[in-house]
Amino acid sequence: MKPRIRQLLLDFDGVLARYDHRRRLAYLATHAGCEPARVDAALFASGLEAEYDSGRVDTGGYLERLGGALACRVDHEAWAAARLAGTVADAQALACLDAVDASVALGVLTNNGALMQDLIPRIVAPLSARLVDTVLVSGTLGMRKPDPRVFERALGLLGWDARSTLFIDDTFANVQGARKAGLHADTAGDARALRRVLVRYRLA
């Protein structure tokens, strides 16, 4: 018999939304007046994005270093616009989750920097009322999935019990990390798979 799930913790990219890396790079390249390859090098080849996602650099330092590498000013608004250009909410996935009983708490745990904490509720607007103060990002937690400690820290902040929490991610390594932390966890990479998981745990 499946356990009674009272809290549902969700990954963002790959579960709630679809991320197009090329569109994000193209937007920033247009903003900076350079080629996308230069943006890719500034953000990813340099390790800057990983540092920010891990909380090793704060938002001010991150944007300053990115702007320096691109020889232009990259402020919060420009960064957010680029992320929005490359991110589309999965409407079917949001509909599945919106249908989950209101007694089940919803939260997000994603490997992203601090700027995403405010942006995620905008992207998944139909669920935003159920995500008040429950969107957590690795950049503010100081560690990334699949480290089991990030799940323990997240549950501590949310006040949730691992034994009644289901975590869903599109990456199996992250699911394994959640299981090591004592959560129920399963993999879903699209709305159809998400619905199957919700049915399996009697949430749909």
C-alpha cells in the first residue's frame, strides 16, 4: 500500500517547465551585441552559473561578473527576460498539479540561483497561490541536488516530514538523493509521466 502523501515537492525545469538553452543564450547575446557562444562561455564554460546555483557567489557578484564577461550591463530585468525567453511552463503538468487536492501542500526544489526564487511563481502562475513561501532554490540553500542534505535542509525550512513527502524530478540521480534523505521519490519528465506518478500515489 502506498503511503499517505501530505506534501508534494517538485523539480522545476523538466517537470513544471521546459527549458530551451539556445533561446536563453540568444536573448542575452542580442542584449550584449555578441554571439551566443560568448554568452555560453561566460555563463557555463567559466563555471559562473554553477557557482551561482551552488550559492558560492551572490546575485550582485554574479550579474557583475556576467556583465564584465559580456562587456555590457546585465541587470535583474535583463537576466529575467533572458530566462523567460528560454522557459515555458508545461500547461498540462500545471493542470495535473492544480487538480491535486488542496490539502496536499506543494513546493519546488530546484538547482537554480537566487534570482529564480521570485521568477518561478511568475512562470507557473496558475499554481502560484499554492507556492507561497514554498519555492526553494539551491543558490540560497548553499548546496545542490542530488546531495541528500539539500532535501533535509529544504524539509527543515518547510516544516515537512520526509515520510509524508513525495519528491518528483526528471533526473533519476536527484530522485536517488531524495530517497537517501528519507523522502518518497519518483521520476517524471513530462505531463503524462507526472500524472502516472500522481495516480500511483493516489494523488490523482
